[in-house]
Amino acid sequence: MSEAKFDKAVATVQALPKDGPIKPSQDQQLAFYQYYKQGTIGDVNTERPGMMDFVGKKKWDAWNSVKGTTKEDAWAKYVEELLKLLKSHDTEESKKAIAEIEAA
């Protein structure tokens, strides 16, 4: 997995309009988060958020669940998650994004 393909996938996810036709589920959003953090930072390097920070704990737990994953494997999982999401939508926009990611 190349870093260029990962970077293209990250740019694609970040460019998805909030009210657009392609909406990642909460589980998909967590997957993007955990693999992005693992692929760019490595193993979780912060304390687990406090009891009342429900979103922070969920994100921290997701990232911690992939502890030990190499950055290259995290990149591959991120791209795999995005391609799965894009392939579930049969639109010109999704087909174009798939082609751009696969060409990177």
C-alpha cells in the first residue's frame, strides 16, 4: 500500500459533503478515525478520556483496538474501508473517486 493511495483516500473522505449522497455510518467513521490515527501517529499515545466524554472514549477505544498495526496495514485498511463505502453507492461521483484512488 502506497502512502499516495492513503493520502488520496484521506482527501476523498475529508471532501465528502455532510449532506451528500455518500454518508459513512458511525461505524465507518470510527474505522476511518482509528486507521487514520494508527497510520499517521501509531499506537494510541494519550490517556483514555473521562467517564462523561462518551464520543472521546469511543474514538479512543477504536484507535486502541488497532494497537500494534503497522502504518502500512492501517493505510491499507483505511483505503479498503473507503472503497467498500464507495462501491456501495452506484454514482458517477463514487466511480470517479474509486478510479482516482486506484490510480494513486
